[in-house]
Amino acid sequence: MNKTREYFALYAVAAVALAFGLVTIASGGRVLFGDEAMRQAAGNILPFVVWFNFLAGFAYVTAAAGLATRQPWAPRLALAIATATALVFLVFGLFILAGTPFESRTVAAMTLRTTLWAGIAWFARRRVGVA
């Protein structure tokens, strides 16, 4: 891959990570810190999932900055995000199996988050390298 395409791809992935992080912080913040109507609109949430996603949003933004500046720690952070998200998703699944009420959109969101960060981690390892 030529340098221009490589930089474009890296910046595009970093931009996706940044946008995803900012949206995650905003949406999680509305549920956690918004009024009762916001919490009601969220439905059957599991607070630990919302808190994890909200806090992970800050890690997403940090990873985006690291990717954009080709920091050697960025691939490790992306992998840590993917791994932690998968683990929270697994625990969420155990709650579902135990009969805890949940929102199906949370299943879709966690599937997206896990897949997206696994892909970003894979990409980052190939383009930025591992320190």
C-alpha cells in the first residue's frame, strides 16, 4: 500500500473511532446523567453495561488519537477495548440467560462494539505495529 493510501486508511479508522467514542460518551451520558424521561426512554438497561460503555467512550477517543498519531500503544489499547467489550458482552449474556429483562438494541449495540473494536485492533496491529 502506498504511503498516501496508508495514511488515509489510518486517519479514516481513527476518525471512525473518534466519532464512535464521542457518540458513545454523549448517549451514555444522557442515560446516566439525564432526567427521568431519558432513563425511561432507555428501557430495560443494565447499569453496568451503560457505565462500561460510557467510560469506554473515553478510551475510544484516546485510541483514536493514538491511531492518528501512530503511537505504539494504540494497537494494545484497541485490543484491550475489544477484549473488555467482549467480556462485558459475555456477562451481559449471562444476565439475559438468568432472566434479567433487557433491550434487544443493547444486544445489537454490543455486537457492533465488539466487532468494530476487534476490527480496529486488527487494523491497528497491521498498520501501526505492536511495541
